[in-house]
Amino acid sequence: MTAAPVTSRPPEAAPEPSHEAVPRTRRVNRRGATKLSFAARFRRDRVMLLLVLPGFLYFVVFHWLPIPGNIIAFEDYQPYLGFVDSVWVGLDNFVAAFADPMFWYALRNTLVITLMQLILFFPVPIALALLLNSIMSPRLKKFVQSVIYLPHFLGWVIIISIFTQILGPTGVVPSLFESLGLPSISPMTNPETFPLLVTVQTIWKDAGWGTIMFLAALASIDDELYEAAAIDGAGPWRRTWAVTIPGIMPIIILLLILNLGSALSVGFEQIILQRNNVGAEAGEVLDTFVYYHGIVDGQWGTAAAVGLVKGVVGLFLVLGANKVAHMFGQDGVYSRDR
């Protein structure tokens, strides 16, 4: 009996792996990783974009759209002729501004006030934030925060009036000195103390409000870092320098760079309310120089030239400070491409 021949069947080919199509909401970059498309990211972040929209429109309307108007810095601009028909004068407006002695007084006063605010004002919110963060009682902490935030919501007219009632020629402090037979002082009308007075007013008004960003940065520091430092024997001061300061250093660098961008803008309303008390030679800054020459005297081209110089200087200060931050390993305003 012969066995039936066994016929071998070829093995079935293994099924090829199916490659699912990448959804249209995702894209594949050069490294093979997928990322959301613009439409998908827009749908995902639409709520946040709506929250950002008012601020974005503010910068578009009041900062970006006026940029082409800087052309009047190179024209003998006349409002009834407009940008197109005004006479082109090149750099004459810059020459006229630099030849004006008041411009150099304004530049000197602006730099002095900026330097004083950088040295005296900028560290105050950091110190206040560290002190507030050390308060254990939540109720006391909220009460202190409310008290130091309040001056930020007062207008400069009210603040200047308060300082006048206290430090003006007939204020409380000069009257007290006079009643005690001491030499009378009047800080509100003293040109030599004007930069310090402006800095003190700024500290009183905005130091509390400036603590918000630093308090948020302090809240993001991991408590385990403090526990580990305490286990290693670090005391309160050592924990502050080893944990707290490095933890808020990125936000300190960021705000410092942003403040440098507006370094030549030292507060138009605050200055113009007190300019006549100390005279133009001591109270003029670049913002008031632009106002009096452009709006009051009608020298639109000269005022625009000074404003353009101020903007360009601020831009280079931001870029330079950001470069220095990168050199010390900080991200600054924007990160380097790695």
C-alpha cells in the first residue's frame, strides 16, 4: 500500500504592516515626530488666544501701526500736507535736536533718573516678594498684599498732591522744621533732589504691584528643594541664596531686560506734573522734550527724530542685555536655538 504523496504548500507570506495615514491635523517633521497643524493648535488654544486678543490689539493699534509714521523724522512735516507732500529734509531734524541745549539737559536728566530707578527701585519688589513669601499666616499675607497694591491704582495727580501736602513748600515736613527752628527744606522744589524724589514716588506707587511676578515665581519653586537644603544643614539665609534666588533668577533677568527696553521712558505724567516746580533745566526728560517741541511748538520733525532715537536705543539695550543673559546661561526674553 503506497502512501499518498504529500504536497507541501508554500508558506503564506507574512502580511505587510499597514501604515495608517497621518491625520490631517498632524504633520511629520524632518525628525519623524508628529506635530499639530496650525488649525488644530488654533482650536486647542482658542480660549487662551481670546484672552490675549485685547492686549494684542492694543500693541497693534498703538505701537505697530504708528511705526510708519516715523518717516516724519526725515521731513519738514506739516499736518495739512501729510506724509506724502511734506518736504523731505533728511537728517536735518536730528541735527537740530542735537544742537538744542535742552535736548542734552533732557538726556542727562533721563539717564540720571533711569540709573537711580534701576539701582533703588528694581530690587524693592524682589525684597518685598521675599518678605511676603516668608509670612506664614494667609490672612496677614493677603492683608499686607492688599495694602501695598493699593497705591498702584491711584493716579499720578493724586500721588503728586499727597507728596506736595507732605514735602511741598507749605507742607507738613517743612512746617515742622520751621516750627522747630531748623533750616527749612522743600524737596518738591529742589532741583538737586528731584531725581531722588521721582524715584521715591515710583517706589511708593509701583513697588507693591511689582511683587506679583516674583510671588508667582516663588510659588513655582518645589518645596522638596527647601527640605533637602534643610536636611543638609542649610539655614534660612543659606536656603534663600541657594534655592530661592536661583529659582526666581530667570524672571529677574527677564524683567530687567524688559525694563531696559523702556529705560528712556521715565514717566511722562509724573514728570510733567512737577516740571515747573524745579524748572525745565532740572525737570526736562526726553518724553517732555518731545511733547513741548512736537505738540506745543509744532516742531513735529524734531520731536519725531528724538522719539525715533529713543526707540532705537531701547531696542539695542534689549538685544544687548539679552545677549549678555545668554552668555551667563539664562534664556532672557527669547531662548537661543540649541
